[in-house]
Amino acid sequence: MTEFKNQGNTAPHQHEFIMTIQKALGKSSSSDPAQLFGTAPEDHENQLNAYINKSQPHRQALLDLFIEQAGLLNMIVTPVENVSQAGLAIQKFIQQTKPEWGTQKSVIAWHHPLIEQLNLKETLDHDVTLVTTRSSPAPDSKERQEIRTHLIESYIGITSADFCVAGSATLVLRTRPGQPRAVSLVPSIHVAVITIDQIIENLTELYFRLKWDTEEQKLGLTNCMTFISGPSKTGDIELVMVNGAHGPRQMIVYVITG
Amino acid sequence: MSDIKTEFYKQNAAKAIKDPVLQHALFDVQNRLGPATALAYKNLPEGLGLRLKAHEIRQFAINHLDILLETLALKIQDRGGKVYFAKDAAAATAYCLKVAQVNQVKMVVKGKSMVTEEIGLNKILEANQIEVNETDLGEYIIQLAGETPSHIIAPAIHKTRKEVAQLFTQKLGIPYCEDPPVLTQAARKALRKKFLAADMGLSGCNLACAETGHITTVSNEGNIRMSTTMPKIHMAFMGMERVVARLEDHDALFRLLSRGAAAQNMAGYVSYIGGPRTEDQLDGPDQFHLVILDNGRSRILADPEFREVLLCIRCAACLNVCPAYGKIGGHAYGYPYSGPIGAVITPLFVGINRAKDLCCGEPLCGACKMACPVDIDLPRMLLALRAKLADGDPQWGVTRASRSEKFMFQIWSVIIQNRTLYDLALKAGSIIQRIIPKKNDMIPCMPFVFKGWTKSRDIKPLARASFLTRWKNREQKP
């Protein structure tokens, strides 16, 4: 497909395309893009500090707001004191639920420090298959296919999240090695485990931190950042709201408060 | 190119008005979404003013479109994505087909995308033996039924649960059931197989971010995430105007988009996609392609009178409040874009003369402007289109729609500027109207050239005496 090949940094037909736009805008050449994206506000470090070091009552208020908003979306939020309580709660949840497709109880979980601490391997009943998405530095197609097969067989996917936006009950998940995006998507039930300090106020705070916090800048948005606000839903038949269109039918978030 | 049926606006509108099922569905969608969206705007912490801010953000992006697209393309290429700039529908569909053929794609899954409707992508892929599966439930229903979308975000709103039940019984072989959860589950099961087997996923793009180099996709069902995660190739299509400069611009815009589209605080899923799977990742597509489409947009951009329409983020809020859409539905507009937004952009895309009925059919009531999350002045542009039809416009290749109408208005403008002539005309009118038959004190049918006025409405006869005459008489009385 030679005709579509890139030449240097220019995409096919980019030059003519951009020239047409410049002509339409009545410009002769493009200006410096950097100035369009804004510079850090002078007090951005104070602002970041305020965001990162919220007071305990503020955190509690945000948790309450998250629970309230999640309720409107049929998303269950359960505060737990510590990781082992979360582990027990998940174990119990798995005992009480049945797979949507087939009979084998398979669970897939992110390779993530918080999820390791749940100790699920030890506590789950032996009829439950648990696969953790730990991977080699450059997983080959065989390794990826294995994970994909487990993923499709699993009825519960367990992830953590980067942030949780209280005001709209939105989990923000970035893609990392060992943390595939489909774990929050393909299984029938999405279980997420987060800590209370990951709960933030609103999108304004989210974008501010992603943009100006040097720690966040290192990772960036990654090649896939997903916002999830509740289980999958549709209203396409006579506007009747139904949960479970193509993504998870049910969503549960455990918030570690201790 | 999508099939253009704008010439049949009047016939299709008349048909829609006579369809009681459609009337009920349209009433329902407007009655539920229209007021809910208005309330959702009101409840914003920033209030309605956020719409004005969003307007500025979009205006800024459109004014710097050249730089923003170059930045976006560069960043996506840096992550290993491929960007293709398509000047028209033919170039975009040819690129998609080429990539599909080179990679031996047999089956694609599609997330809802208006721009792929605009370029008529499905037909071209299908003609080349590639199976296309629409995966948004509404789009899936109309694909099974062999129809076209009638609403930008609720494409199957014209179908009742009975019709969907019959369709699914026939096409999916499930027992007849009218329960929406059961029907949804049947589609979930059927499409899950497709998601897992497809070689390529297609999506649109709601609003790209130039600064970070990501497109975004928004859905409630999760079908777009499935389409862009499971197959080994993801190709996204975006109209060239669908980009903003800064990450924080999405703050106002996503909140407004979710409210405008479905009165939600936040859509169920929003994904930022900036490139293919990296070597260390376990999933995601191996190839990511972004097709940026002009297809008539640069012509709109070049005209300051219509540039504002490129601010649109396709939420369909204007459809949910429009009295014309509420009666005639989406199909009458004869093109994928319907409602007030369709009445402005369709003529600009397919030809103002060809789609003249669309802009003449809207009532200019202003409801669409009030409902628009980015405060686009659609009524102003509807009037501008009508002005072009009245006088012709060489720049847009518009010929005068009606010579006789122009002539009538020229006469009228003489009469109305001359009191004596005007009084004379009134007098003549009141004499003539005595012999015109009336029904309930209204004139159901005007004679001669005035016939058109009463084609779909009755008009009131002229008053016996004009207001000024009555006023004078009143003052003279003791």
C-alpha cells in the first residue's frame, strides 16, 4: 500500500488538507501550537497540594457524594476498612453469584499491588479459577491469546483505578502493562477496588492533575484512558433503561477507607 | 456517499405525520428528553452560562483547526498510529477498504458513527464481501430491519418493542418476547460472538484532544469499547471539526454533551484512544488508524456565515425540542443528519437547492438554540439559507428557488411601504373574501396564486376594519 505510506512526519494528503483549511480560515501559515495549550497557572503547585492533601472530613464527604451518585447509576459502592475486608467481601460475592455464560466460575484480575493484597488466591473456593494478568515485558501472541481466552471465560473482572470522580461516579482507568483494558469490559461483572484517597471532586480536578502534576505527566494519558460511570446500559428500545447491553451488567466498587 | 433523499422531504414528512406509531414515539422521546436536558443544564453548578463558555472553546478550536489537526496527527503517529487525511467520502472509504483488504479482514464490528453514515461506508465494505455489524443496539435493530437511523443518538426510536420482538424472532430465531431486557440480552448474546470474531473495529470520534493527541469515543452500552479493544485493527473516523485544543476543554464539553444527548451527568463510557497497543501491553488493537474527513467541511469553514455550524458536537439535543422534527421524524430529512442541525448542514453538504425543503420546513422558533449545549445559532443559519434560496448565491451555486415568489414579494414590498396602496389592498381583500367559502369562520382554501398558503392550514379572514380604523373610531366616540 505504497500510496498511503507516510513521508517523514506527514500523513498522506496532510499538506493539501491543511492548506485548504488555512485558506478557508484566511491564514497564510500556522502559528506555534504550544501557545494554544496554555501554561501552568502561577499557583498550580498550591492547587495541586490542596487537591492531593485533602482533609479527612473532605475525603469522607467525597465518598458520600460518590455513593449517592453511584446509586443513581445502579453501581454498588461498599466502603471497607482495610484490604483484607475487601478480599473477604469479594470472596463472599463470588460465592453468591453465578456466571452469565456456562457454569465454570472464572475470575480475572489485574496484576496490581492493591489486588495482590486481597489474597484471593488463598481465600477463593477451589471451584473458582482465578487468573491474574501478570505478563512478561513484551508478551507474545501466544501469551496474549491465553489471557484473552481466560478473559472471555471469566464472569468477573477485578481492576483498580487511577481516580474516582465523585461528582459523576466515574472511575478513571489507564492502560498499563499487566493491566489490560478488557478486564473492566468483557466479564459480566466488573469489580473495582480503590482507596479513599483516589476519590476526587470532579473533572476539573482530574484534568488539572493529569495536566500539571509532574508524577501524572510521566505516565500521561497512555494510549487508552477510560472513564467508566456505572454498568453498561441502553435505552434503545422505547427508551426503557436496561443494564448490560454489551459491557458488564453489574458493577461493584470497594473503597478502602482505613 | 450516503443515499440522498432530500428531494422527497414533503412526501416523507406527510407520510410520517400520518403514522400513529411514529407520532407516539416522537412525542415520547421529545417529552422525556427535551425537558430533562433543560433541567440538567439548569442544575449545572455553573448554570446555563457553561454553554456560552463551551461555545467559546469550540470557536477557538475551529479558528485554529489547522494547527490542532497537525498536532493531533503528529502525536498519534508518534505512538505508532496511522493518520489519513481524506478530502471526501470516496477517499475515506477507499482507504478503509484498502486497509481491510491488505489485512484480509472478513468481518468488522462498528460503533455508532454518524460520519460513517455520511460517507456510506457500510455499503462499500459489504459490496466487497466484508461483513459489517452495527453494534449499538439501536443501529443493530435498524441494520437487521434494513433501515436508516431516524435520530442521531436514538437511531431506532421509530421502532416499537413489538416490531423489535418480531424482528428478533425472525432474524435471531429467539422466542417472541416484547420485554426490552430480554430483547437486549438476545442482542448482547448475538453481538458478543461478533465482537470476539471480528478482524477490525470501526468507530467515530466524539471530540479529539490535540494537546494530548487522543480521540475520544463516548457510549453507554460499551459497544464502542468492545469494537476498539477486541479486534486486531481499530479505525476511527472523525469529521475534521471534531477536535479541541486543551485537555481541560473536555471538562465543560463532556458534561454538556452528556446532558444534551441523554440528560446524564456523564455518559457511561468515555475512552481516550491515542494509538495502537504498545509492546508491553496485553490487549488493544495492533493497528490504529485515524481518518480525518473534510467532505465539504472546509467549504463551510470558509464562509463566515456558516462557520458556526462546525461547532456542533452531534448530541441531538436540538432534535429533542424541535416542533418540526417532533412531527416528521428523522427519515423525512433524507440524509443521516436530521432535525435542526440536519436542516442546516445537509443543504451545505448536498446542495442548498437540492435540500431546500429542509431549511424551509423548520419553524425558526429558537428552541434548538436554547437546547444546544454549545449555543449554536441554528435559526440564524436557517434564515441565511433561506435568503440564499430567495435571491440565489453564486458562491454556493444556489439558483433562486422561486421566481414567482420573489415577484410576489417585490409587489408586496411596494404595497406595504405605501399607506394608500395598503389600505386599498385591504379593502380589495375584504371585498373578495366575501365570496370565498368559510369553515368555522376560517378560510380553508384560498383562490389563485394564494392557494399554497392554505395547503396545510386554514387562515383567518381579514378583519372588517383595520386596527387603525377601529382606533380612530374609538377616539371619535364621546
